[in-house]
Amino acid sequence: MGEGPKRPATYEDLLALPEHVVGQIIDGELIVMPRPASPHARANAHLFGELYGPFGRGRGGPGGWQLLMEPELHFGEDVLVPDLAGWRRERMTPEMSDAPYFTLAPDWVCEVLSPSTAAVDRVKKKCIYAREGVEHLWLVDPRARTLEVLRLSGQHWVELGTYSGDERVRAEPFEVLELELGILWQWSEQPPKTP
């Protein structure tokens, strides 16, 4: 006997998941992943730390952004949880509330890749972000020590650059800040060694 057609996942399926996992609904499928390992978590936290002061608070930078770690995004039937997301403040301020999720597409999304998430992040989620009009996408790979920077043009992603190792980069939409990539891969808060 066959099992018959598989039913699409629902938000109730997400709510029923244990706390130690991250759940998303993509194309009707419930995708469940363990909490990220330390290289992923470290790169995510360090990148947020680098961007929050100048862009979230306006300290040493222009401000003007609402930046969040792991916000829940509802796009129709799809429920995504990017590692980082940012909205230009003029778009987000009326939307920022006590809601447990957001329906307004971010202006920028960053996915920190890990072996268990890379395929979903690079293909399925990337397509949904394009469909929803997210303007900027960063893909950070802590194992390869790379940052890929993409900008949406129409419905297609244009790669603006791939940077690696300890490079210093100015990447859209935060190009006023020179980002030291080496900080993302470090265990400690020590600044990277300079030649």
C-alpha cells in the first residue's frame, strides 16, 4: 500500500517542534535543522556585532537600519528563518511590533552556510528571496572562509563579488563600513593580524 499524497506542512507543525531545532516551511515542506555548530554561530554573532553599531545604532556609521538575528519571515505559505536580516528603518518602523514574525521582506538577508543548510540556502531560499524582492543577499561560508555578495536585478541575482580569508571588503548595502572578514572566523575577540 502506498502512503498517498503528502500533506503540506502547516504553521502548527513548526510550533510543535522541540526548541533545540530550527524549522522552516519551504515549498510546502517542513525543513528541520539542528541549532548551528560553533563556526556558524561564531560567524553569525561576529557579523551582527560588526554591523549593529554603525547601522543599527548609528555609532561610527550612518544608522538607518533595523537588524535582527534569526527573524521569522512569512511569505505566503513559505516560512523562512534567515541567520540575519535588515530592513531600512523608513520601511520597517511601522512594521516593527511585538509580532512573532514579519511579512515585510527585508532589504538585506545573510545566510551563514553550514553543511546541513547550504543546499537549501543556495537554491530554495535564494529563489524565495528573489521572488519577494529582497535587494541584497550575503552568503557566508565559515568553513571556506568566504563571503558572497549578491544584488537583485529584476528577478535574478547578480554576484557583486566573492571575498575570502582576511580580506577587507566594502559590501553592499553596508559599503560605508570596511569589514574585516578575518573577524568572522576567529574564536576570540582579538583583531586579526595585519601584515
